[in-house]
Amino acid sequence: MLSSRSRYARWNSGYAYWPARAVCRIVTSVLFDLKIHGAENVPEFGGALIVTNHNSYLDPPLVGVQILRPMNFMAKSELWRNRFFGKLITSVNAFPIRQGEGDVSAVRETITRLQEGALLNIFPEGSRSDDGELQKVQSGVALIIRRAGVPVIPCVIEGSFQAWPNSRKVPRRYPIDVMYGPRLDVEGLKSDAVVKVIATAFARMQAELRQRRAAQPRDGRRLPGL
């Protein structure tokens, strides 16, 4: 039987993770003036689930770029159709889920990684937003939360839609903020209640970020696309 240290290492051994993170830190700081809020809410060790709103292709690296421990990612299986890209994202601790099919194996993989000490991100809205606004939280996240039994941390990204919306082929310069909220109190709740707690946290955090950004606009907000 694997020790807890060995089990943790299994899910954080992506050989490209730290080099990719280093590159992403430079890019996000230069192009997007990335600001992080509430990073202290992310546990320093042990399994934890980060639930994040989804606006852009930029979101996965943005979630983990300033966190001082490896992040694992659940991603849609279509991304593995390109062999090279599939190997690349596997090398940064990503694994596939078949959306809309009740992918039991992916759910099991998620729960296993969490229970063995991984920090893992999922996008409970299921797909990228078409307008930069919050979407409906899907009920499947509640099953993972109830079975994994780990802390759940909400994360909201603001500005990534403007930087790289679905309608653009390449990103443009635009300030981005990432906020991690306090651990959600979801223990013992039914699925619909879990979904409501997550949606409420997303709405509150998005409103707070938008107020901050309106009060303190940053240079580069209106710079032309790259």
C-alpha cells in the first residue's frame, strides 16, 4: 500500500508543471497585469477542491499560476484529440472527462486524487461563458464534493473573457483578477443546496471584484488587441 506521501506524489508528478507555471507567471503579469486576491484561503497541504467560474481558454493556467503547490485539472476529453496537446496538458496534471455522458471513471479519478492529497480544480459551470457572465452551476459537482470529503474553495476570475472571449482567435491585453474565497460550508447538504452555495459564492465574489476594478481601474484596460 502506498504511503500518503507516495500517493500525493502520484498526482503531482507532471514533468512540465513547474516550467509551464514559470512561463505563465511572466506572461500573465506582463500581458494581463494579473492580480490575486485571497490566496491564503487555499490550503497549503492536503486534498482540496477549487471550484471556478469559466470564461476563457485562459482560465486553467490562471487558477494555479500564483499558488505555491501543484494544481490538478479536470478538462473536457475533446482536448486530447490532438495528440501533442493531449500530452502537453497531461504533463501539467490534467485528466479528461467526457462531458454529457456521466463519465463515472473521471468522477472516480477526481475523488481519488482529492482523497490522496491533491489540489484539484474543476469548472462546475461545465463550459465557457458566451458573455462573461456567470452560468448555471451543474449538479454533478455536488456528487464529487459529498464523496471526496475535502475542503471546497470557490474561485472567481474576472477579465479573462475580455482578454480572450470565444469570438477571438488570440488573446488581447486586458487586466485580470483572480479571487479565492473562504472554504464553503457544504458538509451534509443535499445536491441542490450545494449548487446554491457555490452559485451564491460566485455571485458575491464577482460583484466584489467588479466593484474593486471600477474603483481602481488599471493601466492597459483599453489597450488594443495583440
